[in-house]
Amino acid sequence: QVQLVESGGGSVQPGGSLRLSCAASTSIEINVMGWYRQAPGNQREMVARITSAGSTHYADSVKGRFTISRDNANNTLYLQMNTLKPEDAAVYFCNAFVIVPFKGGFDFWGQGTQVTVSS
């Protein structure tokens, strides 16, 4: 079981920055952690993800502006968001993907944190 708690959301003007954090409570290894977002009327989309080895992948829309990082020792995930745009506004969700031998992969989600970008 994995429990995820996000923090760091808020309201910022276009061009501003925010840093999201996600604290994971678990005793099992999390293979991949990621950030997803969902704006009203839209489907949830992947923003960035990172493996336990540090390999990262970003959505094209955030490349060069967002940076995902992970502190494996403390089971904490971060998302540094710079040069924010109005289209970045959404609820941001932390995700943990766990592979259980012989059982498959399982997704766990946080409750979400709101990011608002407006002038």
C-alpha cells in the first residue's frame, strides 16, 4: 500500500514559479513516480515521471520549464515549475507505480493539489 500526500500548490501569475512536493508513505519500493494534471473538462495527462534510477520523461508542453526530482531515501517527489503559463493551471496529482512480482503493476494516487495561473 502506498499513501501519497501532495503539497505546494497555489496561485501564481504567468511567468511565475511553484514547487510541488509529494510525500509517499510506504514500505515497498516505488518503481516510478510521476506528476499528472487535470484541468476542468480535460482528461488527466502525464506531466513528468521519474524512475527509481532517476530516468525522467516529460510531456512536450512542459519540457524546459518543469523539472521532476525524487529523493528515494525519504520517498519524496518534487516538481519544480518555472515560467508558468495559464494553460498549466490544473489539479496536479502525484502518482506512484509499483510492480509486484507475479501480480503485476499497481497505480496509487494522491488527492491532488490545485495550481492556478492567472494575472
